[in-house]
Amino acid sequence: MRLPISLKIFSITTALLALMVVVTWLSVLNFRNLNNQVRALSDYYLPLQQQVASVEILIRQQMVHMERVLAGMEVARPDPEFLAKESNGFDMRGVNADQIVDSSLRFLAEGEAEKGIELDRATLAVLGKQLPAIQTARQHFHRTFRLFQIEAEEGTPRSQKIVRETLLREKDTVDVEIGKTIDILNKLTQDTALQAKEEEARATTLNWIITALATTLGLIFAGFVTRSLVEPVKRLVGGTRAVEAGDLDVEILVRTHDELATLATSFNHMVVGLREKERIRDTFGQYVDPRIVKSLLENRMPSEDGERQVMTVFFSDLQDFTRLCEGLTPDAAVRFLNRYFSLMSEVIRTRQGIVDKYIGDSIMAFWGPPFTDAADHATLSCIAALEQMARMEAFRAWLPEMFGVAHGLPVVNVRMGIASGEVTVGNIGSETSRSYTVIGDTVNLASRLEQANKFYGTRILVSEATRNLAGDTLAFREIDSLRVAGKQETVRVYELLGLAAAVSESDKQRVHAYEAGLARYRAQDWDAAEAAFSECLAIEPKDQPSQVMLARIAAFRQVPPGAEWDGVWVALSK
């Protein structure tokens, strides 16, 4: 045929696209019923089975607590603390079981209202009556046990044998109701799985037939085009298959000057682009923050070697988190941290920062080019720190929901350290796992400043470089001159108070008095320094840095530091 090559390719492409549409449409029709059965199993029936099994486990755990209480009361001198602990465990397992049953009932209601999936609504209706029966039987068992405890506490206990037999009968009633429910769910899942298997077999057979027909038609069209294109098309097919198999080193030799030559040239350019994208993916596939990958693709940061940049580094840490976790279940601890990290990380990203990593309950982040303008990274990091402090109020407000109580909640506070300076930034790690991160003395200093909050009783400490770069839009108070662990240089440390426009007059007076006291302290004028720090406490009695300095002055009165002393405090710990 004397048709242009472009027209031949267009013709076969159109035919193949039509076949693809037909095959796709028929496949969707064939697998629609199968998908319905699978969704019913995965979205409703199996989750219900799991929930009922969880209730059964909780009931058995209640029995363990009950037996421990009974055994503990039989001894000559019962341990009130032990009995209270086991009774509380018995109650909590019961509450959890009721919560799961309530959740299952809500789940059933959602299933009955579901229009997108064909469900066995008759069986679901039966389950809707059976689940309350479980709950009723369990609550009756629970009340019987608590009644026995009350009688024992009032001095009118019944025979232990009679009590145990009564409780076991109540427990058997619960087991019967759970067994009925499990039998219903087992039959439901088995029937649904059988239906799904039958649908799969039918759909697979039809798809094979459809695929065979489509393949036959495709071969006819391919043979038609092959007769007119021959070798060029073979080379293109070979190159395409090589790329499909993962070989991105393939190259099509161009020997003609027609449309096929243009196609081969475009193919070669495509493979070059795929090789570059593959290299980028292999190098940065582990990144979470999409801005890093975007910057790499736009060639705005080095992909291989590191470089020196002036950046701002941030560290935060929850106060007494280890002690807090002792009272949390693993699930509660995970939910606690996930909620905390989500709130804090959202602020960091909103203020153009990059969350580098999570270390236990700590967050490390950084600001700087190419993600942040070189003139703004210190200011943005400080504003982010203030906003995180504000977010802590919302986090504390969520704690009653997480713990399930409104009183006696733990006090949750956060400490932050910010430092600005030159860092090394780049891809750091092994051959198989790398991370785009920052290292250097500035990183270490930010970490040390976060830890220094413990000593001074502050919340946010920043380095002198950060304070200078941040400008006058923010209010700071110089706290001390430190020589932190691992560094010989002296670092002036500042407390971030807030936005300059929002600082009260009393706080301004406190800052003025503290800085005056700090100057006299460095001059070893203990009387004047003590008076200035006392003035700070008169303005704000809870000002802990002033309390720290007064304690230090009292120590120096006993053991003077010497004439060569430069006013620098050496931080011995990390």
C-alpha cells in the first residue's frame, strides 16, 4: 500500500484503542459482581467477624480477672490494692466489649444504608438482633459479679462455690450468644466466598474468550502493518520490549528519513528522559516531603554532592514523655504521638519548613534555600515555634477524648531549640537508603539549646545568630552565655518571647531588668545583679531564669569564680 507511514500507524492505533476500550468495558462488566462479593467480605463481613472475636477475647479476659478476685478474697488477708486492680481490669474489659458491640451495631446500620454494595440484608437484620443479645448477657454477667463484690464488702458474702457456679452460668449464657453470632457470620462469609469463587470462574472464562478474540484481531492488524514497515517496526518493537523489561540502555538506530525516523528519534529521547527520572527516583524515592523531590526534578538542589548553606535548624521535645508513656497502652501512645506530630508538622510545613525526621517524641526540622528565602528562614522558624506553642492548647484539649477522662490528665509541655548558621546539606546515607538532611555544629547547637530549656525553665531558646537574623519583628530576652557540651565557642542564648507587637509592658520591664542584672552578673557585681533579678521576680514571680541566676549568685558568694572569669556558664550535660 502507498499510504503514508503516519496514516498506517494512525489506523492501527485507532483500531487497537477501540479494541482496548471494548476489552476494558467487557472486563468491567464481568468483574462487577465479583468485586461486589469481595467488597462485601472485606468491607463488612470480615470486620464484623473480627469485632465479635474481640468481644469474645475481652469476655475471657474478664473471667481471668474474676478468678483472680475470687482467689484473692479467699486468702486470710486479702490485698485491697490487688483486688482493686483486678476489679478495675474486669470493668475496663467490660466497657471495651460494650464499645465494640456498639461500634458493630453502628457498622451494621451503615451496611444496611449502603447502596453501592449488594449485601445479605436479611442476615444483617438477624445480626442486628443478635448483637444486643450478646451485650445484654454480658452486662447481666457483669452485674452479677459486681453484686457479689458489694455483698462481700458489706460482710454478707455468699458461698464461694455458689458464686462461682452462678458466674459460670452467666458466662455460659454469654458464650452461647457469641457462638450464635459467630455461626451466623461464618455461614455468611462462607456463602459469600463461594459466590465470589463462582463469579471469578465465570468472569475468568469470559475474559479469556474476550482476550483471545482481541488478540486475534490485534495480530491481524499487526501483520498488516508489518508487511509495509518490516525492519524499522521490528527495531521499534524490540526497543519497546526492552524498556518494558526494565532495560533503559536501549537505543534505536535510525536509518531512514521518513516518519519512522522521527518516531525512532522521539523514542530515543524518551528513553533518555526515563533514565534520568529513574536515577532521580532511585536516589530520592524515600523522601516524604514532596517539595524535596520537586526541587530535585527542577534542578534546584544538588542530587549527588553536598554543599554548605546558611540555614536555621529546629529541635523540639515533649517534657517527661517517657514517664507519660508509662501510663499509656501501645495503641494510645501511637495515637498520642501521631496526633502531636500531625499538629506540629502542619505548622512547620505551613511556614515553609522541612520536617527532617522524628526521633522518639522529638522533631527535627530545618529552614533554608531552596525551600525558604535566605532572608526569611530564621524569622519563619521562630514564628513556627510560637504557632506550635499555640497549637499545644488544641492538643491538650484533645487529651480528654484520648484518655477517656476529664480529670487527672498528665501535663503536656514542649521544649524547643533553634539555631542558625552554616550547615552541610545533601544526600546522606548508605548505598541503599539515603536522606536529604543537614549536619554540622549548628544542628548540634539546636539540639543542645532544646535540652538547655530544662535547666532554665524556659520553652523556646534560640542562638544569637537566630536572634540577629530574625530582626525586630520578634521579641527576645538574652538568658545567658553558654559553652555547651562538644563546643569550645561561647554561645549567647536568647529566649523567644513572642511577636514584638504583642509583648506587654510588664514583660518589657522584666526583660530590661533581667538584662541589667545579667550585665552586673558578668561584672561580678553580685549585689546589683541580685537586685535586678529580684525585680524580675517581683514583676513575674514564676520567672524561672531569674530564679536560676539568683541561685547561681548565691553559690558564687560562697565560692567566687575568680578574676579571670568571663561570665560564661559551662553546660556539662548534653
